[in-house]
Amino acid sequence: KSSASLMMTNLDGIYAAQDIPADTILFRENEMPDCELHRSKDNYNCQVVVLGDDKDGDESGGSDDEDEDGDGIMAVVSIRDIKCG
């Protein structure tokens, strides 16, 4: 066997099925896929944020981005454009 075939592996993860623009909510914590989420210290393209965090003073409540206690829910959001693949 060649050394190239020995270096290949199968990785479960999430891959973009289409181009994704920056600042897109990919999924909320209650929609998390059942797979490993890859981590990177360099060149990462997503971040975990808290949705429903009321920083602009609007306290109307009842948001889809809050849990039953009115706390913000966590989500994974793209921080830059992501190409398909």
C-alpha cells in the first residue's frame, strides 16, 4: 500500500452543503446534530453565541431565541463566509 492510502481516514463531522454567508445561525442548541463538532485554534469559521441576549434594551420577551426561563439559548454562528464542502 502507498503511504497516501495509509494516511486517509473517515471523519464524522459537519460540512457545508451550500455556501454560507458570515453571521448565519447554523443551528441552535436544541437542534444540535448528533456528531462531533470540530475545533480549531487557527482559521476557525464559526463561534458559539448566546441568542436572546437583550443588549439593545428591548425587553418584549417571548423570543424564539430564549428558553422557557427567558434565558438566551446557545447557537453556532458563522463568523466568515464558508464555501460549500
